[in-house]
Amino acid sequence: MFPLKSTTAQTVWDNFDRELIHKLKLLPEEERSDIRLEILSHLFESMAQVPAKKSSSDNIESEDVRLIKAISNLGSPEEYLEPLIADILLYQKASKGHPSAILQTLKSSGKKGLMHALATFVLGMGYFWVIMVFIMSVIHIVNPDVGIWYYPTGEVSLSFNAQPDAKQWMTGWFSVIGILGSAAAYWGLSKILSFFITRLNQE
């Protein structure tokens, strides 16, 4: 796929490839393969842009030099690989609902402008209410007064105590509905957040 004439250039290339594989080992196989191929392709194209000298001996020598220059132009692997790997791992954790990854994603997206801050606020409030309902649903198991109360006037309140002149919603099923509903909502918010991360990475 990447033909090299010089033995020295091939050795340099193989060493670079091995280091690349080592740096990408934390990623899933499919993404690791895609990133590796993209970087190697970019490296080969960058090397090919430098014209080779005319004589065969000079051509072999220039191939070595061109490859070394192309690797140097890429910069340190830590500079272009570590942020990419960190973003991918963060995306995977956030899409699986890891709280720390979700908080980190919301924090970083909130710094990217007004629209991002607004989306971060909406998602953050969504997570807040989902977690609140989950906690109340668990507490309701030992304290039936915890739940949703609605008044004759049509007002509704989420309360940890019994409310005078109000009726409780689904007293016997609140825990089951709340736990299952909040779990489903948490999963849905995580999927929305993972889509949001993808859009951020494309900008």
C-alpha cells in the first residue's frame, strides 16, 4: 500500500508505524485501524509532495530525507494523537452514561460559545431532574410520602413530604415508574450528548 524503495526509509517507516500502533492501543480495533491508516496515508502523501532527485542513488537518499521531514512535519505524536484519543474515549464513556465523562463534556462544551452554553444548560438541567426523580423513587420505597403531588388548582409539585390538600400521583407505582423512567431518560440524554460531542468534534 505504501511502497518504499530505500531499506533505511522502510526501517524508519516501520518504526513509526509500530509507535503509532502502540499509541493507539487504548482505542477499539476499528477506530484504531481507521486513524492509523489516515495518518500513514497523510505521511506518505506528504513525503510524495517533495520531488525526488534524478539519479538513482540520490533518489534513494532523498526518499529517506523526505520521509524524515514528513514525520517531523507531523509533529510529536503526543501533540496530535493524545487529544484525539482523549476525545474518542470521552465520547465512548459519555455515550455509555459515565457521570464523570458527562460532566467533563458538559464543562468543555459550555466554553465554546453562547449556543453551546445554552445546549449545555438544557442537558445539564435534564440530567439534574433525571437524577432527582431517581433519588426520590428510591426514597419512596421506604417513605411513601415522597413523590409527585397535584392540587385541585392543577399545580404539581415534587416533594419529599406529604402535601396538605393535594393528592399523590401513582402512590403504589411511583418507585417502579420513577426508577425505570429515569434510567431510560438517562440513557436517552447520554445518546443526545454523544451526538452533541460528535458535532463538536466536526466544528
